[in-house]
Amino acid sequence: MNSLKPSRKNILIEQLVLIDGQAACGKGALAPLIASMERVELLNFSPQIENICGLRYLEKIDNDSLETMIKLEIDLVLYETMMGRNTNFRFSDQSSAFNDVNFFEYIKRLFRQGDKIIPKKIKEEKPILYFMTHAMLGLSNHLFDCLGEKLNIIELVRHPKSMLSQQTSYNEWWLTDEGKKRQFQLFFNYEGEEVPFWTKGWERLYLDCNPVERAIYEMDHHIKVTEKFKNLNKSTYNYQCISIPFENYVVEPVPYLELIANILKTRIGKKTERILRKENLPRKKEIINNKKISEFLYQKNACKDSIDLLENLSTKYEQMYLK
């Protein structure tokens, strides 16, 4: 047996923050506010890290390889971000430099000296690398093993009924040939069908469900995995993470932004105030239309078990976050 162990002891990263949550949880209403805080870098997406953790979830990669690959990926993104390499200038993208309050800084980096001076610059400026991830908190124990106190996770949560329509639309689109080709998360083969890595253990249920049922069972799965992480890692979660209910955040955003700034050991200022106005925050309280949800479930042919599960998830959410 090969006894070689991959390793990366010396790392560049000083601090990493993830804005995390399920699809349709409203991360877009919070992401630009975090980016406006001091030292926070341009928003990036990292499906590589999500898929590496997915491989570990499937037990297809060992811990040494996982930790080494994660450190390499994080350091490479930070290194290239700090000198303007691979910066996204596609105007309409959420992660575009055009949408960042520090737009001119990313333009200047294209013309500044890079390479050898970057490690020193990182050490001096202590930039906060910034990723948006999908339902990663429940799998983040490997990230904390890699980075320790250098990692913070901001989880945005939202009422399951508010996420239902959009998540159902995603599942409908993923059934099309075009949708399948544009899926860049990790899948595995189960009885001749490809299924997402997080369906391990309930593959048959996933395949037997229609799009709205898949949306409900997916929400349930991610909530269970996340709550399990929180219960098993209370110290890490309490000091390095925060969960923010979307409904409360949009009504009164500033206290939550101050909490985030405190966790990240940074500050909010006039740039943050400008983005608040741009994002039309604060907003009116979000109201759940149960009649409309019932009609939607009926139109999409949701089975009784999935409807009962949605009601259970909704009740638990309201008790935990909206009381």
C-alpha cells in the first residue's frame, strides 16, 4: 500500500469567510454587505472546495489528501485575487468586480507588481478571502481542521416555504439535458442514474420523487446535516459561526451586520451604508401565504409525506428563528 501522505504545512491564507446557506435562502441580499466591510476581498465561488468535501462525504478521498487540496485551492485563489489574476469582470455576475465597492482597487491590481511580493502583502494587509458556498456548514468540520481560527462561516437561513418555489424550479431545470450539463456539483452513479453526492443513503427516494418533493427532501437533508454539525461542534460554531434568519435580517439588517463585523474582527462604514441603500434594506417583513403554498403543492403533485414534512420543517423553523 502507498504510505505517502500529501501535505501542505505553510499556507498563505490569513482569514477566510464563507457566506453559506441553501439555494433560495437569500444570500444575494447579504453577500454585497459583507464584501463592503474592511479587508474583505471580492466575492468568489469555489465549487472545487464543495466537491472535495463531497468526495470525503462519499469516502472517496482520505483526510490528508482532502486537507492538502483544500489548502492549495484556498491559497491559489487568494494569491491570484491579490494580484488581479482571474478577477471576474463580467458585468452582470454576482461575483463581478463591477459590483464590488472596491472596484477601482481590482483595476489597479492589474497593473501592479505581483508574484514574489504577494506573500508579504498578504501578511501585512491580512485580507479576508470571501467565498459563497451552498449548504457547506454541515460538512465544514474538514475546513475547520484545515484552517482552525482562520475560518468563519456566516449561515443564512430562511423559512422552508419561502425557498420552496425556487428550489422546485431548480429541480425541474436539472431534469433537462441543458440543466444536467450545467450542474457542476459532484454526482455519483446509483443503479445507472447519476445523483448528487448528498443523497447518499436515500438515493432511491430521491430518484422516485418529482421536483417539488425533491426540493422538500433536500431541504430536510441539509437542515439535519447542519444541525448535527452544530450539536457536535458547539464550541467552534458558537465562536466562529453565526446563523442569520433572512426574515429578521431584511427588516433590521444593521445589528446583524455589526455581529458579522465583530466575528470577522473588521468594521462597517460608509461603504456598507451605501450598499444598504442599493439593496433596498431594510425592507418590509416577509409574510408566508399558506394558501398560495398549498395551491403550489397541489399543482406540482406533491405527495402527502412530503407535504407533512414541509409543515414539520416550517413549524420547527418558526419556533427556532421567528418567535
